[in-house]
Amino acid sequence: MAAPRVLVGMSTRGYAYGPSVVAAVNLARQYGTEFALEIGKPIEFVRTRLVTRFLESGADYLLTIDDDVVAPEGTAERLLALNASFATAPCPVFINNRIVSNVKLPGEDDWLASPPPRVFPVRQSGLGFVVIHRDVFARVRKPWFQLGAAAGGRMVGDDVWFSNGVTQAGIEILCDGSIRCSHFKDGLDLLKLWKE
């Protein structure tokens, strides 16, 4: 079986963390493609430009990396090996004065505090480090990325909006909970502060 063609991309408002960009560029070289960097505001438009660029390419998968995330060596290969339409590696995020992962289990409203060290389905995921098959974008309603209201009147970010659309389209999101990505905020790696 031929190796999947992967476009490595990053959306940023213009404040990308240097090691995140370097790691993404190295992954693009590994996959023999250009590094697709999209810069601007608002971020939901920038993410849409990145997806449009991906769909115009011949790539099978978009590997999108947030501009402040660094994944362990081999993460992309592990996610691609799942042969899923949408696969994610958990990243620590700071929500409600706690550091939790950026994934939610099916039927749960809270972000998962400590992902189990195995592959499991999730209903929501941030876009810190994910691989998405091109067919997903044909099945998910537009706009793909938008800031909006969720159940109960809570505001959701553009990445949660997208993962909600993925779930609503009947597409399974798989998370490899054995992976732990670094997430840098104000010079701190949230991974080092994450109490599991």
C-alpha cells in the first residue's frame, strides 16, 4: 500500500512559537511536501484558507499543528497508522483554572482531565495536532470554522465548532491518549504543569 500523501500546515495570527514552526517544517520535509503556513486574523478565516490550500493540493491528509504545540517524535506516523478520517493527539489546555486535555468523551460535557493511554473515540477535539482526511471536508457543513454558541449558551472556539461538525456528520474522531503534546503559553509548557 502506498504511503499517504500529507500536507503539513499551520494557521497563526502571527505569533507562532519558533520550535513549533521548526518541527512542522521538518515534518513537511519528511513527507516531501511544502510547509503550508497561513497567517492573519481572524483565525477562523486563516484556518479556512489553510483547508482550501490543502484541498487544492494532491494530498490525502492535512496534518494541522497549532502554532504553539510541539508533539513528540513519531506522533504523525502514529496518528496516520490509525487510518482514521480524523485522529488527534491530546494537548494540555488551561480551562476554568485547571489544566486538562483538549478532548471530550462522547456524552461528556467536561474536558478530559487525563486521557487513558490507549486509542479511544472522542466527540470534541482541539486542533493542536491532528490529521484529517480530505473526505471530512466534503461531509462537514460550512462554515468549517466559526466562533459560536453551543448548548447552554456557552461560546465555543473555531476548533470546537469544527469538531462538533465532524461528529454531527457521523465521522468518528480517534484520540491516541498515549501521546502527550507540549503546549506553550507565555513561555511555559503546560505539559510540565499538567497534574494527571
